[in-house]
Amino acid sequence: MRSTTPFHEGELGAQRRAGVEDIATSAGRFIRDHMPEQHRAFFAMLPFVVIAGGDEKGRPWVTLLAGEDGFIESPDSRTLTVAARLDARDPLASALGCAADIGLLGIELATRRRNRANGVIRPAGDAFVIDVRQSFGNCPQYIREREWRRVAPSPGADAVVSDRLDAAQRARILAADTFFIGSGFGSNSDHVTGGESPSRGYDASHRGGEPGFVRVDAEGTLHIPDYAGNNFFNTIGNLLRDPRVGLLFVDFATGGMLQITGRARIDWAPAGSHDPNAKRMIEVAVERVVDRPAALALRWHREDEPPRRLRVIDKVAESERITSFLLADAESAALDPFEAGQHLAIELEVPQRPGRVGRSYSLSGTPFAETYRLSVKREQDGTASRFLHDRVAVGDHIEARRPSGDFVLPRRRCPLVLVSAGVGITPVLSMLHAVVAENAGRPVWFVHGTRDGGTHAFRAEVEALVAGSDGVVRRTFYSAPRASDTAGVDYDTKGRITAGDLLALEAGPEACYLLCGPAGFLADLSAGLEAGGVSPGRIDFETFGPRG
């Protein structure tokens, strides 16, 4: 890991402007100069990747590069090979013919996993080689779940190229709940040569929201809300250095791609905007449009079955800011099973909000119950979390999709170190329920950090689980205990959890570490565990930003 920050001056400036400048220190190590094993395996299983790059004029574009099963391989932690080519009609096709900077996004919509990388792509016979310079994961926030399938490739219609959006294209943008955005700096016009800085180049990112979250005004300018997220500010930081931007809207039903390049302006205080949840607004003036119908041999769909209607049968305050909602089927039918660690995507009808508000929350209860339990932290500016806390009562109804997610207990029978911070306790608490019910006697350490006794959720529940099991050891950390909090009773250690604390548990070389919390917390722990000799393949984690 590098000792210097991986963020460039544009990103650092955006972080300072947003008042989160400490993220450069706390989460900088979350961005690696290589891919961890789980990222390499993830890219290798994908049917497509999102690529952002620049054309011969330095204009950013975003595209999807798709291939047959196994078309991506990772021979080592700094390399991906891609056995696919872009169609000649793609605005990035010619740019990838020689070594070029790219941003790379791997995303699996069905499970809401996404990992990002950037580096240099170069041709290698009939394939490409990507030399990775940066790699990091993203939380699943704002991803709309979709299943994919292959169709027979077709020649596709000719690309329609113009310098403005027509009425049909505007309608597609207005109906979209997902798009991809590409940005960069150090492009051709900046006369920066490859390899000078690991943070130079392009970035590919996902954006999601309710249909209509992107608006197009009468002049054809796109207004894109920027919501609370991981606070890295990769896209906005790039745009502060170079306002050129690329956008991609995929027609998931037909495989069409609407590719746009233009120039962006950041409105840092979007008063009176169409979206009150927007922290900032990205305004994009369109310069070039490439519309490619049926460009992809992939199709996506949301679940055909309607969301399930659930009834709130109990509501419990777990701490000062976390409340649990116990859910049962509205018609008293059996609920779909879930694995400990998975999440539930819910849809809410919030007054004064168009359409439904979708969010995903980890299931915090035992997977063996006949009910679901969601435990939600109330965010000050969170539309969904405030509505749940303030307006949803016992007897009310919530609509939900099937449980999903792959942050689950490992299949191997290894000693477990379950580690969480704050509301990150929710999936690992479900895991604790599962292993205690398993009653197999394997060693388990349950390590949780929170601010103080007022924010300490599920204390009695964890104590009962630990007392009822022979193999579970609990460790609790308070970063700022109150005068009324007693060391040795309410908590074990004053301070934040460190990798040294976890290594001191001496869980052994076969132990599996499952971590959940903010990005900076995960970056520090995973880097420290690896430095302490823990194999990266035995570390799994789930990050999150504010859930809204």
C-alpha cells in the first residue's frame, strides 16, 4: 500500500468543499494499487464491464464491453485480460487500438455488487490487456436489481449521431433509473504521459435513482443529482480538473446504448432543484450524441413478479438512532428464505415524492425465523430512513423484493472473526445468530465498535447469544464512552478497533474475517490484517455509505 494519498488535487478539493477532507486519510488505503482476490474473481465472472475513456479528441465516452462466459481473466493481481472487441461504431473503438487510459467498472446488477479500477488498456492480438493502477470497491447503494440473459447477436441498426438530444432520447433519459458516467483528467489536451501518477486517467461510475431522477431542461441540459455516498468524489473531483464528461444510458429491454459526451458544471447548492435529496447537482451541456439501437447481445429485466407486500408487526428502538422493523407477509404466507448477511430491497411510498423510494437494508435477525428484521439508522437527510423512523408504525405495509447479496458466511468451516462498526453490526449480527444456531462449537469472535452506550445497539441480544454458546467470544469498543459507561461492564476497550486488536485475538491462520462498516474502517483493518500475515482470500467485507 502507498503511504501517499491516492486522491488527486481535484478529488481533494471536492472533499474539502463538501467538508469531508478527513476521508483522504481515513479511506485512502481503501484504494489499492492491485486487485484483491475477491475482485479478481468478481471480474472473471461478469458478462460485461463498463469502460470510460477518451476519443482521439480527448472527449470522454462510456461504453459496455461484453463477451462470452469467461471472457475476462486475471493472471495476476495487477492484470486483467479481456477477450472481446468494441464495435467499430462505438466512439471508443479507435481509442482502444493503442495503449490508453481507461476507467473500469464491474457491476452485477442482480446482486448489487460493484468494483472499480483504473489503468491502461492495450491491444494483445485479438484481446486486450488492462494494467491496473487503482482498485477499490463500492457500496451497493442506489443500484436497481436486474437479471440478465444473452440473445443472439444482431448487426444492429446504424448509429445515429447528432449534437443534441431528440424528443425520444429525452424520454428515455427521463424514464431511466440507472446510467453510467465517465470522467477523467490528464487527457490528451493536458500533455500528460502514461504512468506519471496512479490517480490520473479515467473513472467509470454508476448512478442510480428513481425514474425521473435525471432531468433534461428546455435547452437540452441534463441535471443529475449527486446523492450522499462514499465521499471519495472521484467523478466530481475529475470534473473540477476537466469538465468534459461522458454518459451512457442503456436500454435494458432492447440492448440499445445512448452515449453522450459534453461538459459539466457543478452546482454545490442546488436550491429549488427537482430533487430535494441532492447534495449537489451535475449539469451537463450536451456536445455529441451517439445512439446505437440493439448494440448489445445482452438483455436485462427486473423481477417479473410484483414486490411482496409485508406488514410491520413490531417496531423496536435498538439505540438512539437505530430502530428495528419486524416484518411478516401481509397475507400470512411463508417468507422467502435468506442467508445470514444478505439484504432486503424495499420500496416505500413517501408523501411528496414521485414514484416509489427504493432502499436496501441488511437483514439483522436470524435466518431461521418466520419473519424478517430490518434495523435502520436514522440519517438526518435520509428520505427513506426518516420516513421509516417517523411515519411507519406497527400495522403499516412495506413492499420488498427477494433477499439478495453475497456478503454471507464462508462455505469453508473456519474459525470466524465477525467485525463491525456502528450500524454495520446488522449483517454480522445475523451471522452470529446463524453460527450459534448451528451449534457446531467452532471458535467465533464477535468484535463491535460504537461511540458510546447510547449508540450501542443490540447489546442485550448479543450478550444472550454469547452466553448461550460455548465457542463465542465478544469484544466491544467504545470510541468516546460517556461518564455513565463502565469499562469492563458496558464495553471492553476505549478506542476504535484496529487490525492489531484483531491480530491479538490469535484466531489462527485458518480464520476467516468478515468486516462491515464505513470505507475508512474497512481499509485500515484489511490493510493491517494483510500486513500482519492474513491471506487476502480470508478477508471479506461489506462497506456502506449513508443509507438515506
